[in-house]
Amino acid sequence: MRIKVLTLFPEIVKGPLDVSIIKNAQEKGLIDIEYINIRDFSDSKHKKVDDYPYGGGAGMIMTPQPIFDCYQAAIKDVMANNEDIRTIYCSPKGKVFNQELALNLAKEDSLIFICGHYEGIDQRVIDSLVTDEISIGDYVLTGGELPVAVIIDAVARLIPGVLGQEESFQEESFYSGLLEYPHYTRPYDFRGLEVPSVLSSGNHKEIEKWRRKKSLEITFERRPDLLENASLSDEDKKTLDFLKKHS
Ligand code: 4FV
């Protein structure tokens, strides 16, 4: 996957993506991330990229010219066959990011991210260039760089080959629409705290049943909203009926 990040602060986005799994994915050539500094495209003498908002109010708004010209330069090579390239802008007004949207973005060959900073960007950029306005949650940040790093991380790990099979995402939270069961590793007895015995029983069927029950319990407790869209077996429904009766 080819990713282009248009930003005033490339180092913020780059930092968390240049370590561990996502760093390896880049070295293996599974993803290619290019950072393009919007400021380099400013036509103004002092490379100005922001201005006061029309209508008044606090904070600065990123002006359209540097972003439009930066975008033009960025799409030049990816747009060779005039494909409709997904262009993502992060703001609290966007569609709330989740695993389903990550899986959907992971199917694309290329993605462009525009990072806003300060109060945000001129609406004309969003109306003309952005295909996906995405929020990572109901809070306000100083810039779109961290949300963009979050989205790239979540998307990149879904690309085949990025995770080894030991890190597979097939079983984890949200993949099946439920929260994940708890994990344990060695030692069996850590300062008197023991691992649930079923996990070392070697009985794979019982382990599977225990894990499913734990997933249902924690989802019921913390995120009952997720149960509405989860695919549930008759056995699962019995477990949930029991939990409802005893809560
Ligand atoms: C945000 C969020 C967010 C608003 C203006 C960046 C900031 C500034 N993005 N989820 N929450 N964005 O707070 O995605 O440009």
C-alpha cells in the first residue's frame, strides 16, 4: 500500500510508525509511507500556511493554497490511471473510526492523509478533496497528526504479511465483533496469582469454550452495544441469557 501524508509536522506522524511492526512492514516493502510538508508549497514569501478565520473567533485556520498545491503534487504519480483515491481528513466531526472502517481502508492500493493543525483547515479543502472525514473519538486534539498515525497503524497491520501468524488479528477484539478474552503467559504462579487452570489443561475444546464465555462476559459488562451486531450462536445466546438473569 502506498500512503502519502500531507502535514506541517511530519515528525509527529513518522515517530510512532518508525518502530516495531510498522517499521518492519515498511522495510519489507508492504507499505510505503511518504511525508510531504505542506509548508513547502506555500506561495507566500514567508511560507505562511494559516490565517485568521472569516467571521472572527479564536485560533488559526490553515489556508487552502498550500494544501491544494501539495495535494496536486502528491497525487501526480498515484493518479496515473485517474483512480478515485481515498483522501482522509481527521476531525471530531468525522465518522467515528472503528475496525470495520480500518478493514475497508486496508483494501485500497493507496491512501492520502491531510493533517489539519491549529483550529483546522479551510472548508473548501474538505469539500473539494476529502473523501473520508474521520474522527478517532469525542475529544479535541491540537492537530490531525496523531489521529493519522493511529489510523495508519490500525490499517497497516491488516495488510497481509504485516503481522506474523503468531500476532494474527483473526481472534482479537472486534474481529468477531466482541471484546477479547483475557490473556495469560508464564509463569503459571506469579506471586500467588495463578492462571485459570483450563488454559493449561491441553483440552482445546474446553479452552475455546472458556474463551468464548469470557469474551461474552466482558462484552456484556463493558460494551453491551456491541452485542447487537455480533454473530452469536445458540450457545452464546444461552450464556447471555444467564448473564442477564444474574446481573
Ligand atoms: C480529531 C479527533 C481532532 C481538530 C482540529 C485537529 C483536531 C485540528 N481528529 N479525531 N478527535 N482533530 O481532534 O480526529 O486540526
